[in-house]
Amino acid sequence: MNKKERYEYLHPSFDRGIYLVIYTGKGQEDKPKNPGLLKIPTGACKFGQSLHLKDVKERYRLHFKEEKNVIEMHILAEIQNRDDIDKIEKKLHRHFHDRRLINRNKRPSEWMESIDSRELKKAFKKIFLEHFHVSV
């Protein structure tokens, strides 16, 4: 093991976790190659997970290339354990299930209707603290 590998082994990256994205544009197709599947309205939001949080904003910028500066991104938690990331994201999707946008195929999307960011963050905090059994 070289010096760099040893450092990365002893000090793992915390560039993974859960984020919140809010779309502030005028409305756009979610999947341009599949028009009509789902149009994302202004204010739509979604929770997501990433193993590379630093790259998330750039991925959304490329996805919404028709419009500039239409993504408001919040990193909610940097979490090392992949299982915790998966479980927390699933709990968030269940919590907001009734507010998820429905696509043309009548399936719920990851995108949700416009929800106040304070409500989103409050729900995240509750789920996060319950998941890790933290009482305040």
C-alpha cells in the first residue's frame, strides 16, 4: 500500500450522503429523450443520494442545460455508510409519497410537488435523528 492509498484507507472520504434539489426554472421535461413522460414544474424538488456529492450540482446543470442557474442544491448530510444512505432516502420517499409527481405511465417520480424548504429540511432532520436513534 503506497502512502496515498494508506491515507485514503485511514481517512475515508465523506463525499457521500443525501442532498435536496429544488428546481427554480420555468418548467422542463425530466427526460428530454422521452418527451411527455414528466414535465418538472417550477418549485419541484427531490431528495437524492450520491457517492460523490461534489459532482451532483454539475450533473443537474448538465441535465437542465436548456436553462441556466435553475437548481438550488442543499447537502443535507454527509454519511459514510451506504446502507444508512439507502435507508434514509427510502424513508424520505415514503414520508413524501403522496406529494410525488406522477409520470405519464402513472408511476410516482422521484420529483415532488413544490414544498417549502423548511418543511423538507424539518422532515429530513426528524428521519435522520430517528434513523440514528438520537433524541434531543
